[in-house]
Amino acid sequence: GPPAGPKAQPQPPGPGAFDLGAQSGRWAAFQERHRLSCEEAARLLLDTYEYRGLVKHTGGCHCGAVRFEVWAAADLHVFNCNCSICTKKQNRHFIVPASRFKLLKGADNLTTYTFNTHRAQHTFCKTCGVQSFYTPRSNPDGYGIAPHCLDDGTVQTIVTEDINGKEWEKAVKEHKTIRDMSKP
């Protein structure tokens, strides 16, 4: 037979790789059975874990041109801000990470208003004028969702917290959790 060479030593996992131990066989079979890449299988696992305890809400504007889905708790923590624009349009909203929001239709029917720092993206329907979601200045990596634009049946309770947006910098700096609400 062939000459006996040095025995191959198991290589440590490379960057981004991980040792699945006794689950290696199950992982490989799962990927093959569902025709998933390693990244797709990992995303499925992460999504399942991160979405645990959340429900899928659907909603949109008044005329129906804009529709979305959002994964959030059935018990919503809603902000009632008294800044100049939130007061004028009665913008009460809860904040979610961008990864938990999906625009189903109406991207071409949205228009955006900005002012002051231009960080907040106040999106609204061109047809009916309703803002069902927007990108808040406090959380530019997430979305502020109007709970009153959600379809009936998925919200259990709403707790409202007043935010002193008239002193925006101070209010956001002192708030313990608002900036983390858009983190997955």
C-alpha cells in the first residue's frame, strides 16, 4: 500500500467557523435536507431565537397603498413625544430594529420630510398622507411604528411613555433604553 505519512491533525476552526461537536451530523443533514448554505441555516437559527416571544403585526396607511409587517411584542411600549413635529402630527410610535420591519408594498408611494438635523426620515403616503412608520432621529438604524396603523388582532396592551422631545438631546441622553430599542 501507500507509504504511511504523518497522520493528519484536525485543524482548529477558521475565523467565523465553530465546532458543533456532537451536533455536526445533524447540522450537515439539516442543511442538505433543506438545501441551505451554512449562512442561511445560521440566519434561520438566529431569527428563530431572536424572534421568540414576538408576534408578526401587519399594518399600513389609510388608503392601503403602503403595507408592512413588523415583528414586535404583543405588549407595546409606545413613545409619546412632544417635539414640534410629533405634536403636530400626533406621532406616537414604538421602535424596532430594521431587521424586524419589512415594507410589503408602497415604496414608490412614500415621500419623505426632513428638517433641522435631517436625521429623522418622516415618511408618509403620497395618496392619503398617513405616516404609518418612520426612521426616528433617536434610532436611525431602526423604525418607529405607529401602533394605530396596525391591523386589529395582534396587539394585547399598549403602555405609553411621555418623551420630552422639546429638549430632545437631554431626553435621549437621560433615557436608559431608547437607543437600544433598534438593536436586534
